[in-house]
Amino acid sequence: QVQVVESGGGLVQAGGTLRLSCAASGTIFSIDYMGWYRQAPGKQRELVAGITRGGITDYADSVKGRFTISRDNAKNTVYLQMNSLKPEDTCVYYCMVKVRVIDYWGQGTQVTVSS
């Protein structure tokens, strides 16, 4: 079994920064893919940023140039550096890790950006 725990959410003013962290633990040989998703009330969960084990990244158009995803394979940890935050970034952010063919999700962390 794999456990996924996010941290780093909170309240910030528009233009500010936050850094989210996500640590995976448990029976893990290697993590193929790690990603950050977000979901606003009444909307579908969407990919914010993802990163492969080899470091290939992918971003939603809405966050390109503002957010940076990175990972530490030795620590089974993924980070999301969020700069120039906007009120529309307000969401619950979820971490997902793919171990072999199974996706494991964290409980989510709230990010609130005030105008």
C-alpha cells in the first residue's frame, strides 16, 4: 500500500508565492509519474503539472511560466512552486503518484488566493 501526503497550502495574497510538497511512502519500488491536480467546487479535477521519473514535465496552459514542478526520486517527493498566484488559482490541490499501473491520491490541500 502507498500513502500520499500533501502539505504547504494556505492563504496568500494575489501575486504571492506558495510551495506545495507531497511525500509518498509505503511499498514503493519506483514511482513512474507524479502530478499535481486541482479541483474547484462544481468543476472537474484538472491536471496542473506532472513530471515523469526522468524529469519530463507537463503544465496546464493556465500555469505555464508561473508554476514549477520538481521531484526528488530518492525521497519519493514532488514539489510545486507556485509564483505570481492569482485568485483563480484558488482550489484544493491534490497530489497523485503512479506506481506501476495504480494511481494513489492524497487528501488534498487548500490554496486560497485573495485579491
